Amino acid sequence: MSTDADIARRRKAVSGTRAAALSSLALVLSACANSPHGRLIDLTLKPDSPTWPAPPETARYALVGELTGAADFAAARGKLRSGAGRILRAIAGLAVGKRRYQELRRPVAGFTDADGSIFVADMSLQGIAKFDMAQSKFSIWRNAARREAFVAPSAVISDGAGGVYVSDAEKGEVFRLNAEGDPVGRFGAGILKRPLGLARDPTDGAVFVADSEDYKIKKFSADGDFLSAIGGAGQTAGALNTPTYLAFSNGVLYVSDTFNFRVQEFDRDGRLLMQFGKNGDFVGAMARPKGVAVGGGGRIYVVESLFDRLLIFDDQGRLLMTLAGEGAKARSFYLPSGVWTDETGRVYVADMFNGRIVIYDELTPLAAEASNANAQ
């Protein structure tokens, strides 16, 4: 039980924190005014956006911005009337230990729909975060089914009809939500052990699920009927060891074969087409490959989680360059997990332990980028 002295000490500490925060307001305002990443979201590419590699090399990628949660839309929706008011409210909230806005905690994967809305599976939030760019709105979908919440949502993809599919690693199923986030279906019970990554074949709507504990990729029809399995435990070509994330592009299924330290490519019927990657501590090694995606010109993006890197390969599996380094800066990641692309040439990285989505623009075609292989 707290004594009067304990309460007094806490009040004094809170008061001191608030006073210190307010006394440094001018410094905070100045810093925010000069920051390229204000909380009012602006995902337009600017002339002074950071680029990689650094000059005098030809810029291949540019930073568009980052997403962290509801505060990204606050000023756009009129919730905060001025820069000074925004900082005052933020500081006051911090001083009393309150979180004013919902925000990402442990984003692991996501996708961007045709309208530009961004969906993120966040295991710590136990839900799907939606950044509705058209409405400047942030929301979280937490219901997997009627009166049933998500436990560990591990991936989210489009269902091709305005809704989404969500895998839940702990519940061992894939759930379907409509465009409003309402549960409308589920499949995989008794078939899936620990589903992680998802991918969809747009030609017939088939859904591929990475079952990490069963060392297989399991294929379901658009109606949720089990069709077939790819892989099985092992290290030989075509076998899998804890597959995590998936991508599907132009009839090819890309599998992050995490503990075989490689990416494998299969056709839609499960025939092995290609594999690349190996373990090591060199630039381009795949010590813990997780997210995988395909971008412009067929370039392949792989999240290397252990070394906090985004690896960029050409369509033959040859390393082109990396974005790398542990930390919270724009170029840096802290245990990143997922990666995806959109039709506009943007690349999204789920920077898990930094609690954000970092967004880049592809500036050059694949052929031009190949001349800068292994750039840091």
C-alpha cells in the first residue's frame, strides 16, 4: 500500500517532469520545425529527400517517409490546431505518462491496396492497423471472428474483393475480413500448425500459407478448401526449414526459407524454379531472412532480420545493394520483419522493434541499379 510519503514523492516527480518538459518547449519546437519527419503525414517525394547510395553515386532509392500510428493523421484531421499546440499537448501527455494516440508497436507484415490504404499486421497490438490515406484515418481491426479476437496476427494480404486475409500464428487459422473489417470467414483449422506468411494467386484466388512448424507451404482455394502442400522438412532443394514470409508475382511463389538461409522460388503448382542465398556474416548473407517481396523489373527484396538489413537482388538472385544498420534512423532498422511493394514503385519495410513502417521510392530501373552492386 502506498504511504503519504510515497504519494508525495510521486507527485513531486511528475511535477518535476512536467516542469522540465515545458521549460524545454522552445528547444522541442525548434527541433520539430527542422525535422523532415513531422507527425502530419506527407508521403510525397521531395527534392531534399535522403537518397541511397550517397552522392556522388547515382541515387537508386529515396526515403518517402514513415508511418507510426494515429498521430500521423492528427493535424490533417484538425485534432491539433497548431504546431505549438501539438507539442504542448504531446509534452503534457508524456509528463503524466499517458499515450494520446494509438500507434504501432510490433509491426511484422503488411500490404498496400489499390486505393493507397496501408494495412499492417501488428502482433503486439493483436490486430490489423489500417492507414486510410484517403480519409486520413487510423484504425485497428481486432476481431478475427464473432466474439473472438486475434492473438498473434502474423500477415495480412488483399482478398481481391476489398477485404483481407489474416493469418494468426497462435490460433492456427487464416481469417477473412471484409472492407469494413468485419469477420466473414476462416479456414485452416486442423490443417495449419503455425501459419505466418500469406500470398495470393490473382488468377484463381488461391491462397498460399507458410506453415512454419510443419515446414510446408499450404495451398487453399479461394473458398478455403485445402488443395496441396509444397516442401517438407529438410535442407535439399525444394525442402523447407521454418518458412516465414511469402510473395507471389507473375506466376512465381517466393518463399523465405528462414533456417535454410535462402529464398526459394516455386511455380503455382509447387515445382521448384530457383533458389539463392546462404548463411554467413558478409554483406548479402541470409542469416535470418524473413520478409520477401518483388518490385520493379523483378528485383527481389529480402529482409535480413538478424543483421538489420534490406537486401536487394536482381531477378536472378544476384545482390545489387543493401539498406542497412541497426538503429532508428531512416536508413536503419531494428529487427525488421516484413517487406512489400506497390504499383507505384514504393517499397515498405515493417521495422518491427522501431514500431514503424519505413517507405522508399525506387528511383532507377533494374538495369541501372545493377551497376551499383553491393553499395552500402
